Amino acid sequence: MNISIMLSDSTELATLAAWLRDDAGVRSRARVRLEGPRPAPGEMGSGFEAVSLILDHGFDLANLALALAAWRRACRSGSDVTVERDGVTITVTNVELDEVDQIVAKLGGGA
């Protein structure tokens, strides 16, 4: 199972990926990597467009939502966060702790 996370300010993707890799609740059940568009032959890549999580069985989406809220607070990010899982997409302007249940419910609970 995969989850993609996009930010309205793509320059913050590397910081988010590092944060998720350091979060015990995420790293224990997911591989985190940065994804970019595949360059055409002879062209250089143009940067990253998403953070991709490859999930193990038992991954708890609440851990991801909590990590996103903590990252927003700690980094003072103003980016909109878009999370996509199995064709379901949710975009939140402010990921705060009181929105964790909403994010988890829209994305379908645990993995």
C-alpha cells in the first residue's frame, strides 16, 4: 500500500521526508522517500513533487496524521498538505491535532 503526500510549497518536501523518517510511529511501518517526475532523455530532473510512503501491514494512519500535525507546528509550515491513498485525496490547509480523526476517516483507517 502506498501513500503520496504533496505540499503547496514543494521546497518543504525534503524537510517533511526527514521528519517522517525520524518519527517512530511512521518509520516503524513505512519506507519514506522523495518522488520526482521522470526526466526525459537528455534532461535533468526538476526536483521533487511528493513524499511517498510504502506501508507495511499494520500501519496506523493516525500516526501519519499526528506526524504531519507535529511537523507543521515545529517547522511553522504554511503549506497546504494533500494526502492521496488508493485514489482518495484529502487536502487540508492547517493540519492540526483536532483534524487527525477527520484525516484518518477520509483515508480509510489503518492500512
